[in-house]
Amino acid sequence: MFIREFISDSVDEGATPIFGKSGNKVVRKYRCTSGSRKGRIVAKATTCNAPINIKSKLTMKKTRARKSPLIGIKTKFQKRMGAQSKRIARLNKTRMKPTRRSTAKRKRISK
């Protein structure tokens, strides 16, 4: 028995809900706010606190090193031109930064 078996299901404060892309659909995802996955977007909130799989981490590191230039070009184009990317950006902008309207009017400076 490990402590993480009890904690990982109940601890969800390490993630904030956002919108993301999965294939051609806009879905709910989570952005990790603490831990080793801080800033990463994941499908389930419990993933933020899950232990890291070293083997898959090293495999992905090699793959990224090999395919980096091609992935970078495709990703940049998709994020700039894709309709869903624009929709997701608009949805997340309102969620992350709530707008505050000021009721006080500016004072006119007179000389």
C-alpha cells in the first residue's frame, strides 16, 4: 500500500480546468498548477500528481530531438491558422483573466 493510492484520487487542487483540443474536438482539460508537471495540460486532473514514468520520458525525449524541426513548423502553422485553436484561445482567455469593469470615471485634469 502506498500513500499516493489514497491521495491521487482525492487531491485535485493541483489543476485548473481549461479547454483543449483532442483530435478535431474541443474538450475540457486541466492545467497543472503545482508539482513536476506544473504548466502542462493534461486530460485528467489526477495526472498532475501521478508518479513519472522514466522509460516513456526518455523515449519521448529522443523522439522530440529527432522530429523537433518538423513538429515545430507544423505546430506553429496550426496554432496560427486553425479555427479550433482560435476558438480555444478565445474560450481560455475569458476563463483565465476575468474582466473587471471599473465604475469610477476618470478625473479630468485641468490646468
